[in-house]
Amino acid sequence: MTYLEHKVKSVPAGWRKVLFLNWPLILLLSAVAGVGFLMLYSVAGGSFRPWAEPQMKRFAMGLALMAVVAMVPIWFWRNLSFVAYLVALALLVFVTFFGTAAGGSQRWIDLGFMRLQPSELMKVTLVMLLAAYYDWLPLKKTSRPLWVILPVLLILLPAGLVFEQPDLGTALLILMGGGLMMFLAGVHWAYFAAVIALGGGLVLAVFESKGTDWQLLGDYHYKRIETFVDPTSDPLGAGYHITQAKIAMGSGGWTGKGYMQGTQSRLNFLPEKHTDFIFNTLAEEFGFVGGFSLLILYVLILLFCILSAVQNRDRYSSLLILGIGVTFFLYFAVNMSMVMGLAPVVGVPLPLVSYGGSAMLVLMVAFGLVQSAHIHRPR
């Protein structure tokens, strides 16, 4: 036994778990959240209210939740996976009938001190359930049709409920996250090729259905697609948001205009500057260097998740970590693509940076699961 191992074993069991926490991951999460605090302070005109201060409190609460979740053995969360999924599904059904509406969508449950968005909770509980399912299922059965149908239904059910809110962006994230979980679990590539082919046919059907009695999407969805293809077709209407976002990002150049010197955000030309389009504020004030630095932090978080999953010899833990890493990747990849005009605007926040309560807290709980799998892995 080495001197270091002897010292670790001499520490009480409760505190030993603290030592085994993935501290570099915690530092990276804190660094990303710190970027968010700075930008929320900036877009408020140099004030902690109304966005930066509540965001700081929520992150502190999130860190506490992450620590609590991390201390609980991973087998407990595995056994709770199905129940967690059912609770999230019940909340999605509840919000359909009794949820709080805003901006034309009914997505939230008003808890008084914050508004809970059940679709955010579903992203994590779906990963938990699929990890438990493929941990239970023998590897030789992974690609058999009968055993592929069940996880597909488990993915489609919440995605359909979220789509009806309507929230196309989150519904697509649930579909993509669930599909990637199946791929990581070892489902044969032929299924995904068939889904891609079917998706191509569905896209064609969506365009063909426009203006007919069987129109598949709402009018505002088609407007978003048209705006994505050609924002200049309606620069003062549907294309206003993405046009102003591109102006803000392009005007930052290599090093930006300086902290709190962004004209697009300070003069309120940039829409949703504290939520969906906060990355454009960062790019305007800190330029390409600032935007790329944030991207590096995100990639490092993703790499630490992959490294932790590869080192873990427990199948459930490994799949859970990879699934949460994939979900986190989809968050920032879709948001950055959206605000740069590389994808249609679908209302996906930038993780840990955009202002928001339930998204941040759920994400911190998810990383608490990552920490639990890391701490309690076979050694």
C-alpha cells in the first residue's frame, strides 16, 4: 500500500467520498457558470438584478444538489430509474392540462419560487431509464427487433407530449438524445440508417403538407424554416432575431468590443439577450477569442465525462455518464448552431450560461449522477 492510499484509507468513509469527487469537472462547471454570471451582469447594464443574482443563488443550490446526489450510491439511482421516468412523464401530462403558459407555449409548472419545466427533467430521467434497460438486457439481444421497439416507445412518448406543448426544439433533443443512447448501447447501425431514410421522407412530407388540410407543422414552424433559409426575406419580422444575432456576433471581431461595451445588447437590438442569444452577447464583447474559449470549456467537460465513462467497469454507470455527456453536448451544440444561423431557431438555452432555473438545476442534478457513478465505481 502506497503512502497516498494509506492516507486515503485513514480518512472517515463519508469524507473519503468527497476526496473521490471529480474535482476538475466541478471546477469546469463553475468556470462556465462564472461566464454566465459575467454576461448576465453585463446585459443588465452593470447590475446583479434581475438576472445575475438569482442565477448565482440557483447555481449554489445546484452545487449542493449535485453533492447530495453524488454521495448516494449509484445502485440506488439505478433502481430509481423507472420511477423517475414515470414521475417526469406524469409531470409532462400534468403540464399539458394545468401548466403555465408563456409565449404561446404551455411548458411550465408554477411552484411559486420558480417555474419547473418537466421536459428538462425528462431529458435526464430518459437517460437513466435507457441506461438501466441496456444494463439489464443481455448484449446479444440488444439489436433484436422486439427489444428495440420498447426503448423506441419510451423515447417517442415523452417526445410527442413535449411536441404538443408546443416545443419542437426540446422534442428533437429528446429524440436525438434517446437515439444516441441506443447507439452507444450497441444497437445495430442498420436501424439508424432506416431512421435517417425515414427522416428524409418525413422532411419531404412536412414541406409537401404546407398549406394543405393535413399540414404536419404549425405556421410558425414553417416561418422559422423560411427564416433559417433566408433571414433577409423578412429582416424586420420573422428574420429580425437571427439578423441582429449575426450582427452582434460579427461586430465582435477577433477580440470583441470590450466587457459591457456591446452595442447590440446594451441598446436592446439583440432579442432574448439573457437566455437563448446570450452567446451572441459574449461574442460581441469578447469576440472570437471569448466564444472559442467558452467552447473549449464545454469540450473539456464532455471529455471528462467520456474519460470517466471509459474508466468505469459498471455498464449502467458507463452508459449513464455517456448519456448525460451526450445530452450536455446537444444543449450547447444546438444553441450555438442556432444563434450562428447554422440551424433554425428552436429556443434551446446555452447550458449553465443562459438565465433559467429548472434547466440549470436539472443539469446540476445530472452531473451529480455523473459524480455518483465516478465515486462508487469498482476500484
